[in-house]
Amino acid sequence: MCNLPALPEVWRCATENKTKERWLALCEQAANEQDTAKLYTLVQEINRLLEEKRSRLNRDREAQRNPPATLP
């Protein structure tokens, strides 16, 4: 959960919440979809959203390991 007040963090949290809501909604649709073509499209979108999340988490971890150098 995001608790930091910095503007970029607030924006990121809002984006993460929208993405989370979106992939959960798509999973619900996929669970009930009978048409294989529509199911395939839903699964592709779920995969894309989860890949975005994985990439974002990897970037965040890397940034924590290697914080930007500060100027003297």
C-alpha cells in the first residue's frame, strides 16, 4: 500500500490501483467467458497488465539497490 505523500508516488499509487482493478475485472470476465476468442483476448490483456507490474517492480527494486548519487 502506498503511504508516501510525494506527488510522483501518489500518481504511481493511483496508477497501480487502476491497473489492479483492471486486471481483477478482466480475471472475473475471463472466468465466465465461454467464447474462446474473447477469452484469449482477455488473457492477453491480463498478461500485458501483469508484465507491466513486473517491470515496474523490477525498476523499483533496482532503484532501491542503486539510489541516484547526490551532488556534494
